[in-house]
Amino acid sequence: MPRIPASWLAALAPGGRLVTTLAGTGLIVTTDKTEDGGATGRLEWERGSFMTTRTGDDYPPAINDVFATANHTGGEVSISPFPVLDVMQAWEVWSMLSLTVPGIEHRNGTADDGSRMTWMLHPDGSWARAHTARGERTTTVYQGGPRRLYDSGDRFSPSGRDRQ
């Protein structure tokens, strides 16, 4: 679910427990119904997720168009001091990006020369392409569209927190 419906909490008996994931994240939410009709909860340490259900024509084809643009467009160039991260394997970063930029999608790859690449894509046309050459620690980042997606992830890095 993208959010916990109030009807789910209303349906719980006092002392009842609700456990769910938030769509697009690796976050597990545990909530307990209190005697006064409220609820208290937390994010669990362990991660969990489910593939988003899609049927028929509801898969957003625009993402493939954004991916094609990201692969063939120069965009604004910057250098990140960090190597490319496989966001889908770093569940904390993946979850926070999904919450701060709903709809973001990630793709990763390795070139024939061993260099690592990642793409961040959004249905609004925003994209980022990042490349860490083999043996390098810094990343060249190209971005385009209305948002700077790579910069959204940068705020979760140690140097990014210093800028907030």
C-alpha cells in the first residue's frame, strides 16, 4: 500500500496489530491499536517488499521513453565523490528515495569494461545517469528533466547531510 488506510486501523480491535509494507519501499510498518482508539507503531529494522501488482495497460510506458532519453542525452554534468550505488540493494536509500520522490525507478548495469552505471527515472521526465569507471571511486553524473534525481539521493550521503 502507498499509505495505511484509516479504515484498516478502524477495523482493528484494541490490542490488535497491523503489519504491512509501504509500496515502493523496503519498509515494514508495525502498528498496535491502543485502548483509546488510537494507534502506535514503528518501522521495523528488517526489510521487506512485494512486487507492485500491475495488469494490462497500467504499466507506465513513459519510463522506457525516459530511459531512452537518459541514455542518449548529455544533460547537466556533475561529479559525485561516491561510487555508483545499486540503490535496490541498499534498502534504506531505496526506501527514502521512494518516500521523497514517489514514482522514482532505478536501473543498474555493468559495461563491458567493468564500469558501473545506474539510472534514476521518473514519470515526470526527470532522469539521472551515473557512471563510475573501473578502478575509480568518483562518479560522473548526467541529469535532465524538471528534477535533479541524483541530487535527491545525495542528501542521504554523509556530505549531503552537512548541506541541509
